[in-house]
Amino acid sequence: MSSEHHFEPSPAQVAEMQDALFSLRDGLMRLKMSLLELAEMTDEGGQRAAAAETQALLQRLRA
């Protein structure tokens, strides 16, 4: 016999999770901008690599 656990977060927990996700998103966007700025200061190969890594990171987060 299997027992299923259903978790229903409270409105406060949902708000806390949303705040954490927005904070994470903001931090990742700052990281993206920093990586792009760094890439501009380096060679073109580094710029392409940083842009590709940034896009890959954002793709994984959107999935």
C-alpha cells in the first residue's frame, strides 16, 4: 500500500518562495551583466564563450 503525500503551501510560504525566486533571478541578471562586461574587456573568443555560457544558464533556468 503506497501513501501519497500532498503538500499544500500556505500563502506565506508561496510568497516566500516567490521572493526567493525573484531574488535569484535578479542575482542571475546581475551575474549576466557582469559576465558580459567582462567579456567585452577580453578577447572575442572569451566574449563568445561568456555569452554562450550565459545563454545556456538562462535556458536551464527557464526549463
